[in-house]
Amino acid sequence: MAFDSDHELTVLVGRDAGADFRGMGGADDRVRFLGADSVEEASHAPRLAVFTRATHLHEVTHLVSAANKANRLRALLVDSDVEAEWLPYIFERAKLRLLRNLLVHHGDSVPMRFVWAWKRGIQARVVANATAMGDHLVVRNCALKSFEIPFAAYPALSRIRPEERNGFDVDPDGMFLHWPGADVHLTMDDVFEAADPRVRAEAMVRKTTEDKAFGAAVRAFRTERGLLQREIRGITARHLRRIEHGFVPGEEALKKLAQAHEMDPDAYLEAVTERME
């Protein structure tokens, strides 16, 4: 069977796999969605992700195994709709071993971030999920790469009390982790730098001029409109300062900025870009 390979990723959405992700795809999109009845078509995808509930995992065993063996499986996202103690049985029942590209989650937020990242080709820079394990933070991005860093890696992280280490929120777009109590933000770039001394050294030398120019343009446009930082509803003044100093905003932050300027997101981005030229 010939397969349309123009899409960067094909996602098979299994039976009862949560939100209707298929509605997020478009004809010219990087991500193509297939329903649970399209297993045969999905088996020809050059790059495949499978979303399934744990209780339906056995229904996609053959597809997942074949794609993994052929190095075509980019992700298996399993929504844990059973108690954690039953997960080993679920995988045994499905005759599946733990896979490198496996991500067990609960609810729609992780798959939504995964799709958002792949649609924009920035899966390495978007947080899928994270957890604190003792004195270390483990972060997984939407390319399903795992990074383990000590809380002592950054002074801000070291200030977070042990009992609060798992008290973080993940930005809806996965652009950062946020500990509200300590007001600490951590991006995937921060994680890369903490996990790899070479990357950290390079980052200290390399200045992100384009991001800084975008931030300066955001600030210039805001001041042109006579808006104060506190008047951008839905974004804290601290986070807005980060954006205006070069932090790349996620989709939700862009929507809030556009709303404050009484514009749609596309028009807002166009106006900001014009001020970068």
C-alpha cells in the first residue's frame, strides 16, 4: 500500500483513548490522525505514534510490536485507566515488553502537549511529563528522551523544599515547569544545560539574539499600545518580563498577549515580527 508520507507523524488514536485528537489535524498538517479502525493503514506509516488506554493495550499489540521492530514507532502513549499495581499485568496480557518510546500517563494533558509539539516540530523542547525522585528531577520531553538532573544543579531549584519538589505545574504547552510556591520556572533548555556540561558551556557563550529581538519587539508593541505589564491578563508580570527578555512564549501565552492587544494571534505575531525588522 502506498502511504502519504508528507506528514511528519501519524497518530493512531485507540478505542476510548480520551479527547478527540483527530479534530486537531488538517490536510496540510505535520500530524495525521487515524481512528482505532485504521490499524492496517497505520501499519504502513513511516513514523507512528499510538495513543491507547491501558485496558485496550492488547488491541494494538501487533501494530506496536511491528512498528517498534522496524524502528518506525516514535511513541506509545498509554493512558493508565487502571491502578498502578495492575500495569505489569496489563503489559503481560498484551504480550508487550517495556519500550524505550513508552510513556504512561493519565488524562489528556500529556497527549495534547505531545501533539502540539509535533505539529510545530519542537518536540525536543517541549516537556511531556516530569517527576521528582529524591534529590533529582526527571524530565521527559515530547521526543521521549529522559533527563535526570539534581535539584542542586541550579540555585533556584535548590531553594525548593524537599516536600515541595513534586508541587510543580506543567505549562499547558509544555514550555516550562513552574513551582508556584518558590516561583521557579524551568525550561527544557535549562534541563539540557544542567544535564550536559558541554551544552551548558555553549549556552553561556551563545546569545539567543533572535529570541531577545522577539522579546524586545513584544515589549515595544505593548508600550506602543500603552499597556502596562500588569494589564496583560492571564500572564504574571514575572512571566511577561521573561518573555520580553527573550523567553519563547507558548501558544497560551501568545493568545493572552493577543487578547490584551485586542487582536487574533496571527495578526499579533505579524505585528510583533514587523517590529523585529
